Amino acid sequence: MRGVLVILACLFASFSPLDCNQQGSIPEGDLLVLTVATQETDGFRRFLRSAKHFNYTIKVLGRGETWRGGDYMSPPGGGQKVRLLKSALEDIQDENRVILLVDSYDVILSSGPRELLKKFHSQHLKWIKTFHQKLCCIYNYTLFCRLHPHVREGKRFLGAGGFIGYAPNLKQMLSDWSGADSDSDQLFFTKLYINPEKRKSINITLDNKCRLFQNLHGALDEVVLKFEDGRVRARNVLYNTLPVIIHGNGPTKLQINYLGNYIPHLWMFETGCTLCNEGLRPLSGLQESEYPVVVIGIFIQQPTPFVTVFFERLLNLKYPKNRLRLFIYNQELHHEPHIRTFLEYHESEYQGVKLIGPEEDIDPVTSRNIGFDMCRDDIDCEYFFSIDVDVVLKNEDMLRILIELNKPFIAPMMTKPGRLWTNFWGALSADGYYARSEDYMDIVKGRRMGLWNVPYVSHIFLIKADTLRTDLKDPDLFESATLDPDMAFCSKVRNKGVFMFVTNMHTFGRVLSTENYQTNHLHNDLWQIFENPVEWEERYIHENYSKVLRDGLIEMPCPDVYWFPVFTDVACKHLIEEMEHFGQWSGGRNVDKRILGGYENVPTVDIHMNQVGYDKEWQKFLLDYAAPVTEKMYPGYYTTAQFDLAFVVRYKPDEQPALRPHHDASTFTINIALNQVGIDYQLRRGWALLHPGRLTHYHEGLPTVEGVRYISVSFVDP
């Protein structure tokens, strides 16, 4: 037996003043929903949203009280709810009033009062609570596990999550309650139910087929989402019913969070989620001095590619820098120069900067707490924006977008290009690790767009300072004996009742791969063409390269010789500096040498790609960016971009200023000018010259009369 649902009503009523067999439909105005909520959690606000959407009348009990009724994992408890309900019923004199009592933190209303009252007034009008067979051992109440012989099918055990009935019946039901707040409401209601006289007198019966109430604990395989006519309902496929109240009781709070992404009408096919438009905090029209103060926490915990690019993009965020404070935690000596350069030029633009470097020997977990405290302790701070340095901030409006959505905890969806990876999980497995939710692929691919309540996020998120000062004020948020810090943090956020939202309504950016990043070169990012090809291309490939094939942005200075842009200035600069840093230039004019089986017919002062360990990366570059142009300009020829010789050549007036006429040892050659020197020889930096090699196009290197000229040369398909 998976779970238990119970309903109380006036079926065969002797107490109620209404004859239920003769009464017509109940007016919606006769329904009052009572719920107990001592704190306004995200779950409580979600419940109120659903009630408001369907136009329920809600009365909240226990506001401002200290909760003493236990929690869902530590029985007994719940007596405080009974006390509050009993007191509230004393003020209700209308005998026709129908009372629905439900929990709120983990409950969603999925349909309106009309359907609820119709089902209540039908043959199955009754009362709801939740219980699960597993809990018999926890409570050690053998009577809880007693089968009820008059319930021959469906759910047979009573639960305490909610019930519905006429006010007089409920008053009679609660008249015997005299327990403490910490006593078990489950035990109290069960004793009433298994007492034949009480059950008949009060007219208690079970909603055994989930017509009104659906408890998820022990019934997850029975409940599916039904998408139809632009709205969503939860369906019990075991009994083919559409419950009105969905209760994520016990350990199923993650599942109710998942269902809450869709019902009731919080997400719609045509218009997107209405939740996304609720309670917005628009920043447009504000003066810069009126923008919320944000502490941006930047965390560098491992060697990471493109760190300089990260800080460039940070600078480009469209947000007043005088309303931003920076907290930078760096654990890597390798990245100290990158941070130092950034702060040297831009520290004064920000409201304040706090830097923790590797010399301070502070562990990553402590650094997160220090960052949070920087915001908590600043009375002006309204948000903490946490960013790991491997995040690519592509959307310059990102911070404003997240603030305007006005959630206590929100993250932008990030992906890794070419991989099925995101910075959020749609579900958790039984042991608390990753599980794929039913809608995960639709969200990642953008087939469903909106705001999603998820159980885990990482790498980047925005938290309200008020949330850090209240619900998340504990100093050990990242600490756990069994979980990694990020998982421990998310677990504690969930347990505090704070919803973690992810939005995919915009393209925000991506997360870099750091697995194979090496730091033994001067410009290590050059080696990232395999691991992070998108970022590599944005950094090193000319902005007009895409026009070469698409728009024909290619010149022909002489027959069968083609000229086109391929490298950025940064790529040219990094290649030159990498070769000079390596420093082992070959001997010079007329010096023969053998490089990996290939001979230079006309020797030059050069460094070969294989000497600096860049031969595989260079072939990948030629295959991705040179081969497509070759195959377009020389129709019928196809290349795999093989080479024996690829090098950077250096020409200097006092070293080797020129090159005698010659043929190249290649089918075709790619020459890329890496700089521009002198007034007598103007090349376009970053432009590639493509020409045939062995049989035609006899050529030479003109003299360099001043400066130093650098050219990348590739003899392709020797």
C-alpha cells in the first residue's frame, strides 16, 4: 500500500443541517480554505499563487507564531495545526460553510472551487490526510497499520495533510482535542477514524481514489502531468482521476516543486510562465544611484582557461559599476597576474574590492562564507551574485535580468557547448545525486522556456541579501560529512524552504571545460581549440572570417592565390609571444634541417609548431578554418590538412631579411601575416595567403628593411 488519503464530509450526515442527498450544488462563496503557516516561505507563496489563480478564499492561521509542531521527518507532531484549527472554527457560525484545511508549504491547488465542491458534493464527498505504510515503523503505532475492512480498494490509511467538510462536522471532530502542539495529529485523527461510533457520528470517509486529494509520498509512479489545451493537470493514472489538491508530503517535496513548475497554469504553451511576470522589479528608468547594490563574488579554485576574457566580460556587464562591490577569491598562483592587471586598470571603477589570494591559505568553503558575509554585513547590499571563473558571461544584461525577476534565489541557465551538461539538475536520485527530470531536455533545448524550480544549481546564481540574513544565515551552508560543498549548499537551501529558480528565457552564456587545462605555456589559451572550441574561436578567429565562405570576402591578388581574414590581432600577438618565449629559433640562412621527416627546401629562421607542442592544435585549426576555403577555391580538391612542416618564420634586417625564390614542398601553402612592419612591405595582420605549392607559383620573400616580420607558414599535403 503506497499512501493514504482521507476525506471528511457529510455523506449520510446526521449532524449537518443540510441534507446532502437533496442539496444542489454548493455556492463557491460557502467555501473557506484554512491553512497554517507560521513563516512565509517560497512554498507558502506558491500555494497562495495557486489559490489566487483559482479565486479561492484563504485564511492563514498561525502567522508570527513559533512553530512547535515538529517536522515531516521527525514524528510525532502536527498538534499545533489542530489547536489553531479548533480555535478558528469557534469563530465560524455559518452552518453551511464548507471548510477545507490543507498544508501550504508543500501543497498546490490545481483546479478551482467549482470542481472541488462538485466532487465534495458528489457520491464521494469526504476528507483528506496523508499517511504512508513505511511510517508505521517510525511512529510505532500499530493501529496506524491496521487495515480498514470497509475500505476494500484504493488508499486505506488516513493522513493528516488536509480535509474538507461542513463547519459543524469539523467542530464535532475536533471537540475532543486537548493535546500539546508537539503531539501527533496523525494519531488523533486515526483514532477517530478507526472508532466505528465516531466515524459514523462525524461521517468520516476516505478519498481512497484520489478524486480530490493526491499525496505524492509512495505514489510517484501513479502521477503524471497531463498537458492539454494550454494548461497542465496532474493525473492519477492508477485510478484515472484528476485530483484538485496536490500534496508533496514527507520526502516528496522535490516532486511537488517539479509539479509546481507547471500547475496550476504557472506555465503555459502559448504565453510562457505567468510566474515569470509576477512581482517583477523593473530597473529601467532608475537613476544609477538608485540601482541595488550588488556584491559580485568571483571564485577561482583551479587553473582555468580564458581568465583574462572573463574579466573583460565582467567589465562589459551593463550595470553601474559604482553600485557593484567585488569579492575575488583566487586559489591559483597562475592567475595572479591576470587579476593584478584587471585591478590595476579597473579597481577604482567599482564601489569596493576585496581580494583573497593564494598566500592567505583560505580554503574554498571558507571563502564562500566570507563572500556571503561581505554582503550580509553591508547594510546597503541587496544581492550577492556568485560567479565561478569558468563561467562565460555572454549576456551583458544578465545581472539586470536576474534582479528584475525578483526571486530570493535565481540562476541563469548555462550549458557546455557540444555536451549534454548544464549548471542545474532537474531532479535528484534517491541518494541525492543527479537524476534527469522528464522535462530536462525540453528546457535545455529551449522547447519549454520559463522559470524553473530545481533542486540543484552551480557555478552562477543571484541571492537576495535578505535571504542570506534570514533563511540562509547559518555559517556552515557548504559543509557536510558526505556531500561536496555545492551539493551540501543546495541541500541546505532546499531544507530551508528557499526555492532555487533557473531561467532559460534568454541566452546567458556557457561554462568552460577545465579538465585538461595545462599551464606550462605562456599563452595557454591557444591550446584550447579542442576543449573549448567556441571560446577559442571567439578569441582567436577574425570577426569577418564567417563572411569568407558566406559572402565571398576573399581577394585574389594574382591567379590562383587567395587572401582572406582568419586570425584576430590577439591570435597574432599570442603566437608571436609564444614563439619568442620558447626562444629556440633555428640557425638562419642556408641552414638545412629535418623536422619530423620534412625538409625545408629554403631554410629560414623559424620555430616549428611541433617544437612548442602545437602540431595537433595547428592541424585542427587548418582543418576547421583553412580546408573549407581551399575546397571552395580549388573545386574538386579535398584535404585532411596533413603537414610535415608548419612553423613561424622570423625576418630581421640583421638576421635573415629575405628568402630567395623557391617552390614550397606542399600541394598548397597557407601563409598568415602575424604583424605589419615597415612602409615598404605592408601585409594585413591576421590575413591568410593561400596558394599552390610544388608545381606552380614560384615565389620569394622580399627583404625586411626595418623591424621584425613574423609569418606563420604551413606546407599542407606534402
